[in-house]
Amino acid sequence: MPAKSVEAVLKAKKIFEITNPKLIQAPPEISIKAAIKLLQENKAGYIVVAQNKKVVGIFTETDVVQRILDKNIDWEKPISEFMTKDALVLKPTDLVGSAIDLMGEKRFYHIPLVDDQGELVNVLSVRTLIRFLAEFYPQEVYNLPPDPNQVMETQEGG
């Protein structure tokens, strides 16, 4: 049986087939200080902010860097004042290819996943996608040295 192309797999594979069970979440009233501690303890770059099982936002390393660091902020303020509101969400049954398109277009590194009732069930991270895609190119990914002449077109960040 011939191996499927990457394109064929991306058009058929569902998000729930590749996600891992790690989900970092907190309520919107959690303090910045507690949220950063939660990020550190879990070695995570995100917290899905949920209330009554509904996604109300996402708090990421980027939010910390752009909205909190180097500003005179009260560390006891709630993350709801600094999170990215109206986070885009996907369903676990959506296609992996759709997730890749959305992450690339919007420059997101984490997308909350909700069920048919709109309740938070998981998160999809770009790291999970990279690991999934690397399986198609094991030699190319793992055996090539870094390209010293590579020039990034956009700024790197979370």
C-alpha cells in the first residue's frame, strides 16, 4: 500500500488524533503573579482563560512581554485585563490542515479546542503540529544542520 502524501493526511487527519492531554487553564480573575507562576510550573507558554467551561480568552508569553513587562503594573491585577480576548477556537474534529492554515495566517501558537457545546476540552499547540509534521520528514528534520544563512522574514515570538 503506498504511503499517503502529507497533503492527503492534512486533508483527512482530525485535530483530536494528534493532540496531547496537557491543558493549562485558569479563571479570568487569577492574578498576573499567579498566572506567571502557573506558566512556570507547567513549562507552558499559554493559559486558556475559561469561565464556566467557556473560553473567554488566552494569556500567553506574548501577552506578558508586550503588555506587562517593563510597565508599572500591579501584579495582583487579574489576567483578564491583559489576556487576548475573543480567542479563536477550533473543534477537535476540525482538520489538522485547517489548524495549520489558521495558525499561519493569524500567527497563533496555541488555539483552544471546544466541543459542540462550546465548552473547553483541550488546546492545540504549534509544537504539537511541528512534531506531527516532523514524522513525515524524519531524515530531513533530524539530520540537517542549521542553516547559518537563514534570514527570518518576521520577528520570532510566542
